[in-house]
Amino acid sequence: MPSLTITSGALAGQQFSFSESAVIGRGAYCDIRIDDSTVSRRHAEVTCGSDGVWRIHDLGSANGILHRGLPLRGELRIEGSVDLVIGEVAVSVTTTDAQATGQGAENSFPQLVGRLDLLAWIAALPARREAAGALISQVLDAIRERFIGCERVGLYVTRPGSRKLVEYGQEAASTDAQRPVSLALAEACLRHVDGVAGGASAIEPLGVARAPAGILAAPVILGGETLGVVVAESARSDTWNPMDRSLAKGIASVLAGLLEAERGNHPDRRVAERDLLLARRVQQHFLPQNTIRLPGYELAEAYVPARVVGGDHYDYFHFTDDRVGMVIADVSGKAVSAALVMARFGMAMRLLANQAGTPLDLLVTLNILLLDELESGMFVTAQVIALDVDSGRIEIANAGHPAPLLRAANGYVEQLVIEPGAALGANAQTRFASSTITLTPGACLLLYTDGLDEAQNKDGEQFGIERAKAAMQRAGKAPALLAEINRQVDAFVGSAAAADDLTLLLLSRD
């Protein structure tokens, strides 16, 4: 079935399916609704003509549509898939019938397993006390082994004193006559700082002859210096999609740290410190890069890890009924292990969220996946909400996470009474429950991790829920309220070291 996938910003990964003409826009009655202020209420339309060819055209929008960097004039034929920018939102539109090619939904679960398995392997990297060069080779092998159709993975590095790339492990660069397609592909990918992932729509702009059917690539950058590029090639066009660019950048970040260690730039750096930096690079690619925009609402968030890396996570997405989804989660454990479990959790969220109909559906699926992912004794608490933007109605499902705080329009603050549920990854038979509230105009909802109420001062006293409730009474909408809560926590903790990560999500209605 044809689909549109958002590939940039806070809503990256949101996917819409359509079977007939569909209007794209910000308006409440659009077939494909993109909640971004740069998108017009009725921005564009996708249609299928009598010849069976899909086309897209602008509906007189304010900010237009870009195709290959140029404004779209008239209609554009969509053959297979195409990358566009609608307003300032990058999207990928695919019209190929996956079922007809035999490479559709039946492969989505194995591909998900491949991604999670790769991240699980990366999570175990700190325990491998081997030379950096050996670990680099193992990372490349791990990518090739975990993706269906992946035929080749190469790391191409810049040679000292030269801008030319050479494949990692080779003594010298190939001459122009000897250069393989893979090297030409690597040089083309080097210019794409945000990574490249997908099939024909991702590969065609690279302008490389005899290119593979699918690609996953990202420059390897450290401290502003480009060290090279990692490129994975597949014989299949559906091995990767534009959502996987964050995965490619995470892999590239890991390789950057290993190249740094191999070159001996920091011979006195402890291995544990290097592991923390690698974990942070992986983790940061699975957190939203921008705050979501919701007409009639204000949203603000804060993420403060207690260490270089943390075990908290949050994200935004859409359910299949177009309700806005938000998740906040906390994994037991600290530092590298917790951060990389959360990276795997974040990847699973982005792959599964847009297929879920309700918060309960999502928790059940995540629970099953995490059963085999978590080490003994580890667990994840999570809270998922679904917001109907028009009515303000919010469905909340909980998995052992602290209950939200709600401030009414009159200033009264309460901790919601909801079914606590059990943490994720503990038991396959766990049952979850949901509750429903309505966020009325002037009201505000706070989702948080236990780094808020359990924040301690130098005397070991906890900040507590009552102080959090009092802080919520002191400010107005989400951004001001976030600043006030952070100020109150900082003043209370003082010079004491943070014992836990702190994540806050605040949603207020105008």
C-alpha cells in the first residue's frame, strides 16, 4: 500500500498509508496530517490517475514543496519512491506495492530484530577488551550479518595529507582506473552529513553508476573532523528506509571513537571513559532533535542525565488513528548498560509506534520484545499517552512508571490516580491498563521520571512530590513551568551530585 513517511525532526518515523487520493496538510480534516507550523492546512495532494501512476502537486501552500532542492512546479510523477520537503518537513513517499514484490510486511519483523540485535551487540562492546582495530572489523561484520540482503559493508578513511578515501585496512588508495563502485559510492555519501538510507530514492541523487539496490551510510565525524565514511550495500531495496539514517549516524559515531582510540590520540584515557563516549553517541541519535508542534498546545521537555549517558528516554509519534503519542521511560541500571538499553528501546519505539492503535497495544508489544533484550535484573518503566488534539482527551497507559501530575486551569495540582502496571521486560503475561482524562483549556500535564521526586540534597532529603506540585503552581504554560521546576530542583539539590537522570515532559493547553 502507498505510504508517506516523515524523515526529519521530532516526528521522524511517523508513517501514513493511503489507498486513494490523499490531501496532505496541517488541517484537522486532511488525510495525511503533519503537525508542523511550516506546513499549510491544505498543503499538497497525492492522486492516482487512470494510467495507474501516482502524482503529487502543490495546493497553493505558503512554503511549497522541494524536490531535489528545487521548488516543485506542476505535478510530479512518483515511480517507486521519492524524497520531498513539504514546508520544512522532509518526507519519503513510496507508491510501490510491497506485497506485489514479495518484500513487504512479512519482512518487517526480521528487519526489526536485525536492528535490535545490532544495538544489543553494540551494548556489549564495552566488555570486549580488544584492540580498536579488531573491534572495527567486528562492527562491520555485525552490520553485514544482521540485515537481510546486506552484501557488503566498508569503512573508508581519509589518508593523512590527502582528501582521497581508502578502504580501511588497505595500504594505499586505488588508482582511478581500479576504483570499485563501492569507493565511488563512499565518496558520494561523504557529502551527506545526515546520512543516507533507503532504496532508489536515496541512491539516485548520489549519481553513482551500477549502484546497489539499497544503502545505509553516514560520514564518520569526530570533533568536527571528518575521518571517513561507513557504507553498507544491499541487493534489496527494502533492507533500509529513510528512518535508518539515525541508526547509520549512531554506527558512524561508534566507529569514530574506535578510530580515535586506534590512532592513539589519547593513550592515557581509561577504557571506561571511551566506552561512555561511545554510548553517548549511540544514545543521542534516539532522542528527538526538536520539540513537536501542536496547534492549541504548548510542549516543553528537559533531559538531564546524571552522568555522561543516562537511562531515561522520551519521544513523540502518532498512533494509527492519528492521535499524538508521547512516551517517557526509565531503565534500571546506570551509565553504559542503561543508556544502550534505552537506545534499543528508542529504536523499537520508532519502528513500532506508528503501527500501534492504542497505548496499551504499544506497551504489550514492547514488553514482548524486551523480554529477550534485558539482562537479568534489569527492567524498564514506561508511560505512553495518546492525545486527541481536537478534544483534549488523553489516554494514559502505564508500566510501573510514576503517575503524572495534572494542574487544572484554577491552579489546583494533583497526582493522577492510575493503574500502576508492572515494568516492561519482566513477565510475558503482564497485563496493562489505561486511564482517560481531558486536558481542558488552561490545564497542564507533567510526565516525569523518578529523578524529579527522588532528587536529593546534601543531607539525603528527597525533593518529593509535594515540592513538585508546589512548583507547578508557580508558573503558567509549559515553557515557563519547565523553567520553574528546574529552578526549584537545582535550588533544592544545591552542590549535591545528581544520583539519577531527570526527564520532564510538560503539555499545556491554550
